[in-house]
Amino acid sequence: MTSLVSPPNPQPTVPVNRASDPQSQSSGPTDSLRSPLDPQSQSSGPTDSLRSPLDPQSQSSGPTDSLRSPLDPHAAGGFDPQPGVARLTHAEQARTLVHGSGRAVLSTVALDPSGYPFGSLVTYLADSFGNPWILISNMAEHTRNAKLDRRASMLVAQESLPGTDPLATARVSLVGDLAPTPPPETMRAEFLHRHPGAQVYVDFPDFSWWRLNVTAIRYVGGFGRMSWVDAADYGAAQPDPIAPHTAGICAHMNADHAAAQVKLIQHYLNKPEIISATMTSVDYLGCDFDTVTASGSLPLRLPFPTPVADSTAVRLVLVQMLKGIS
């Protein structure tokens, strides 16, 4: 049988142990701005203590709820046409979106006009706990704001395809405190790799590194799919390893294996009425399809028998599933 998935194209990730980072001390007039994963960390605002999200005594700073499936009917009104089918949690989806992007809207508390939210576009790199690091000028309004009030949020949004509704795509709001924090050399190098334009100004004396220590997360996966994500679950979750290859896998499967997709769904989901199937997404737990029946369209998810680690494993599991059809 021909290959079901194009070869993997791995992208480097940079794990950062922020809790042990000796540089994570504030250079401003406020309290020590350690990572929120440091159990000695203290809040720079009037809110609760910014303990590690992985600390069992940690308290969420937002009205968090359980991390159910994005289509779980209990997840803020979502509807799940396939109850019990394995899906990424909201924490995993939020981490995947933040890890895969590099641009965000940073909102700080403005000096002028005083107290109003001030939004600006920034580039960032997320560390291994999902905290975004940014490189910003001391002359920028958001830097001036952050020096006096560390409270901030960042909005990261999925790119929408032409002709589609952008409100149907995923986005995540990260809320926390900004800390002026020199990055480890590996983080600096990866930032410059992701954002080569920053090479021009990275060593300018008026530019400095800041980290948003995330304490609350709001994930929206589209219409009817949203929740407050617990900070501990967000920090512990891992980005989906298949995400960098999703577009290529879907394009290859739809172009070269359309008939095989129909067979897989008819057999494993017991849906003999399926006429056609278009793969719309794939992750380490399974594939999503837009399917067509004689009576109309039907979104369906095909779970894998076991989780997969990379795009090569996606090909292998799909081949085995096809071989299992009598």
C-alpha cells in the first residue's frame, strides 16, 4: 500500500525550567517576579498568591472549570455527537495554539488614558510551561505601562482561512503578570530563529526581555466550545506533537486516500451511510472528518486505537486500521 502520510518535518522545541531560572528576578520596583511555578513566587498585584500552577495548593485566578472535551455538552454549552470519543483537552488545545503561533495582542493597563486596556501587537516564544517571552522596546507604550502595573493579558488567535468565519476558529487569552526576565541562551536563540527580524534590535540597549507568567487561561475553540482552563493543567499539558504536520497529512489523505477514509469511517464508526469523507484535522488521539450522507453532512471523529507520537506513527496506525477491515 502507498504511503498514507507525507514525511515528518520536525520543528525544534526549547524546554525551559523556569522554576530554577536564576534570572527570574524583577528589575522593577515591585516584588520578586519569579515564575508562577516557583512555590515562593508572590503576586505583584492585589490578587492571590502566584504559586506554581503545579503546586497542589495553587489557587486559580479565574473562574475555572473542569477540562472536558471541547465538544463535551458540559463544556459551556458544547454538543458532542460522539460522547466518549477521545479528544484533546482544552488545556492541550490551548498549549498547542500558543506553542504553534508567534504573534499575539498584548494588553496592558494604560498610563494614559489612565486605567484603560491598551492593546499592541507583539511577537513571542512560549517556554515549556506555556509562558510567552517577548522582546520589547523601553520606548513602547506597553513597556511603560508594564513597569508600573505588571498585570497583562495576551490574545493568541488561530489563523482563519479566506472565506471562513474567524469567530469559528480557536483563540486563547492568557492572563498574568509581566516580569522583566533575561532568557536562557537557548530561549534567546530559538526566539531569533522564529523571529529573524529581531536580530536587528536584539542587542539595542533600549530593548529588554519580558515574560508573561500565566495565572489564568480562557480557551475558545469556536462556537459553543470554551472554558476557563486551570493554570495547573495548562502548565502540565503538552502541545500536540502532530500539529506541525496536520495540514500536510490532511492534504495528502484527501488527495490520495479519499476512498480509504470512507472505508475507515464506515467500518470503525459503524457508519455505512457515509458517501464521502474529508479529513479536516488530525492530532495524537485521532482524526476529524467532514462526511457526507444521503441526508446531509455530518462531522465525525475517528479515534486511534492508541495515542501516536509523530506523523510517522499516524501513517502506521492508519495502515494497520485499514488492514483490520475484513
